[in-house]
Amino acid sequence: MTEPPTPCARCGQPMVMSRQAPPGVRRHKSRRLCTSCYPRVLERGELECYPRLRRSSDNVLEEYQHLHEQGIRSRAVLASRLGLSPGALSTLLWRARRAGDERAEKPLTRRDRL
Ligand SMILES: [Zn+2]
């Protein structure tokens, strides 16, 4: 997979979003920051200036609860509406249940039923 390089939000240098980068090319670390900018931003306490790329699980659980209240029970449909893969949704729910989050205690159907 070769994606076009994205400029780092701080230094503007092109970086690749994958874990493997060709020699001399910067890698993305987090929050659209390259691996060399991220520690500097962290050190200066400016991380909040760079928004997360992914939503927090709290945000996803909030929307999950809302969709569930609308009667959507299919894991595949819920995952797609939340912008996640079904596997990622299961993992998120499992972690939330383990942490005692009641929003994750909703029954789900494994397969789509009409
Ligand atoms: Zn950078």
C-alpha cells in the first residue's frame, strides 16, 4: 500500500501514515504530527492544539447508545454507522464492558436480521 505523503501539521514535512516508511521519509506518530514533532509538542504541553484523528471511545459509545435506542441491533449496521469495522466495534464494547460502562451492556445480534 502506498499512500501519498501527508504534510506534518507542525513542520510541514511530508510523512507517511503507515508504520513502515522508506529511509529518509518521516512517519506519522499521532494527531497529524510526525515522529520528530510529536515528542516536542508533548514536551511543551501543546498536544491539545492538535486534535485527535480518531474519536474517543466515549464519543463512540454515546452515539452507539443513541443508535441502539433507535432499535438498531445489527452489529454490522451499527459498526458501519459509527464508521468502524465490526471487529473494532466489538473490541471497543468489550473494553467498555470490562471497564463497567453500562452503555456497552446492550444486546447485539451477530448477523443481520430483517
Ligand atoms: Zn513534523
